[in-house]
Amino acid sequence: MSPATATGTCPIVLRRPTAAPEMNAVLTHDIKDLGSIVCHEAGVVEPITLSILKFLGNEGAEASAWIEEAVQRKSLPLLARIDIALRRIADRGGTLEAQWAKETLEKAIQPAFSYFPPLH
């Protein structure tokens, strides 16, 4: 298991608080017995999600085994962070990486959310 996988499973939002309370507000989902996750609509607001984004952006389809391992772990926090990262990559338009990210979201990540209560 990689350090990003282990940290990515943390069931609380991993964000440093700031002095301005209005800057601390982040859209989240609090799921009983599973923890708190950042809503995909908030985007990349956690450093661990940024790290996952950079990793997936660099590795692309070469990260498929890592994605598969993450899905098998059935960790809602990790899936949510991967979902956010892949959405950002998919937003890059007609690139090969964007196509891979979109397919990975549709075929691996979104189906894995079926193990958990609906978020929206």
C-alpha cells in the first residue's frame, strides 16, 4: 500500500484551518460510521487530493492497478478523493489523459460508490 493510499483513507477532511473562519468552510458529506468527505463540488481542497491528482495526472493509465487496489479497499474517503482528482483530469478536454480519467470514473470509481449510502 502506498503512503497516498493510507493517508487517502483518513475519515476526516485533511485541511489546515486558516485564521479567517469563512475560508475554513468546505462543502462536505458526513456519513455515519464512515466519516466526513469533501463534496466533489468543492474541488481539490485537501493536500492529499492534490497529491493524488498529481500522481494520476503523471501516471494516467499506468495507475490502473493503483486505482483497482483503491476500489478493492472499499474506503469511501479514498474513493471520494480519487473521484475529485479524476474529475479534474477529465475536465482537461480531448486529451488521452482526460479520456482515461472519464472512463475510469465511469467504469471503476462511480460503481464503487454503490457500496455506500447516496451522497446527493
